[in-house]
Amino acid sequence: MLRQSRRIIYRICLAFTDRKPDNVNDLYQDIACKLWLGWSKFRKESDVTSWVYRVALNTAVSEQRKWRNKDRPVFVAIDESLCDSLAEESADQRLEHLYRLIDRLSKDEKKLIYLYFDRLPFAQIAVVAGISESAAKQHIYRIKQKIIKLHQKEMEN
Amino acid sequence: METKKIMDDPGSPAFDEKAFFDDLQSIWDDHAQRVDRIVEAHPAESVSIKGFTRFAKRGYKRSSVYIELILLTLAAAVYWAVIIPTLAYTTLALVASLIVEAVYILLIAAGLGGKISRRRLAAACMAAVFSLVVVSCTTTGIDGITITQNHPGRVQAVDNVANTLTQL
């Protein structure tokens, strides 16, 4: 399950951290731990991908533990060069602009717009967020309007 | 993707909302694809079941609170034992010392956990109450008579605070 979901988890780690390799690694370990602990309780009411999204996003927006190097648990032995490559890949001006806009949203808004940009259908967004499909559409619409306003403010400054 | 589109002023009539989000989406898609390629290029990480088990036994984000609570209680007890007999002769001094202790406990909580959370604050408050009970019992048991004789104001101050709290 973890291996199948690693692309999803890494993308979430990049979107919900400052893209520094250490922080990406920390969040990956946190998410891996939550998934591992939650796997036995997973009731298979939704598909595995939706469940992974839900757990990973909830972990990403919750208070994150800052591990000191000696305390950092090693659930998943991550290749350091992978985190470095991902950090380099994220250092793009256009992407930073997008992340800057998203970072200014609330936690719940961030989760929803992340799922929207990740091209999940509204039905699946609703399952992951635990809301109805119509509510998901409404929320996404409002978040998009907010992003436009944030972009406008940024342009004015 | 044209950067110009993104930089269009949303206030201008030329601003195209759909084009704006199409641009953001294309940036996101490009990034996601590149991330996926990088991740796929690296071999899958090995999962340490031992690491999981050890950590799960220790209690994820839970047991450390109890350790903090014990340490805070001890620290607060030391504070009460040292400060109260010398400082708290009046109600005002007792209230002042309570405030000082709150700051002291916050500093310890921050030092222990690195970050003050609601859970740590709750633990700190519990520690303050426990320590007060512990010290009160200890001093009464060991040299309560001496303290009462030497500093009768201390007992009066505690009574005053207790009465005020009861009235509240």
C-alpha cells in the first residue's frame, strides 16, 4: 500500500511543506506512520486511494512534528538524493507563485484545492473531504474566487 | 504555458478566469508529472516494520505528554517549595507568584517539547495544581507548624484565594 501510494504522498509532502528536503522527509515519515497505524482500521468503505489521500492530507495539515535528527523515526528509508531532487524540481518561479497563492488559503481550503488540482473527480473529492458532492463544488468555486482575489492583491503589491 | 497570462491583472476586463485557472492547472500538471518521474526513477523505499513497531509501542505522540506532566509537576513542586514560604505572605504576593509560575511552566513546557501546544498547556496547568497539592501536603506534614508560626500570612493568603474561587 505504501509503495503504491508513494507518488501521491511525495506530491502532498511537497505541497504542504516549504519544499526543504528535511521537512519533506519528516512529513513523509509522519504520513507513513499514520497510514501504517490506520491500515488495520481501514474499513474499505472507500477505495484505497481516497483513504490514502484523506489520511495523508489530514496529517499534512495537522500540527507537524519537527524531528531532531537523532529522534527521527525511520519507518521508511528514504534516499536523501530523492528529496534533494524533489526540492530542486520545486524551485520554479511559476510553481512558487502557485504555491504562494495556495499557502495563503485555510487548511481545509488547501486540502480541497489540492484535490482539485490533482484532477480528482468531484465525487472522490467529496469522499476524501467527507462532504457532499454539491458542497465540494460550491467550496471549490469559492476557493477559486479567493485565489483570484489573492492573485489580484499580489499584483497590486 | 505563458507566464503573461498568469500575470494578467484580474481587475482588468481582459482577465480571463478560465484561462487563468487553465494556466495554474497546467503548471500543476507539469510539476506533478515531473515529480512522478523523479519518484519512479528512484527505487521504492524499504519499509522498516521494526521501526514502526518500536514507535507504536512507545505510543505515537501520546506517552511523551505523561513524561512531560511528571517533569512539570516536579519542577512546579520545587518552585512552590522554594518560593511560597519566602514570598507569599499576602494574597497579592500569592497571585503574583502564581503568574510567575505560569510563565515558568510555559518556559519549561516550551523547553521540553519545543513548541507550546494546547495539550502541553493543559499538562502544565495540571502540573501546577498537582504540585500545589503535593507541596501543601508535604509542608503541612513536615513543618507546617513552623511555617504557620513564622509566616501566618501564608495560610491566610491561601485561604483568601480559596474563598475568592469559591465565591466565583
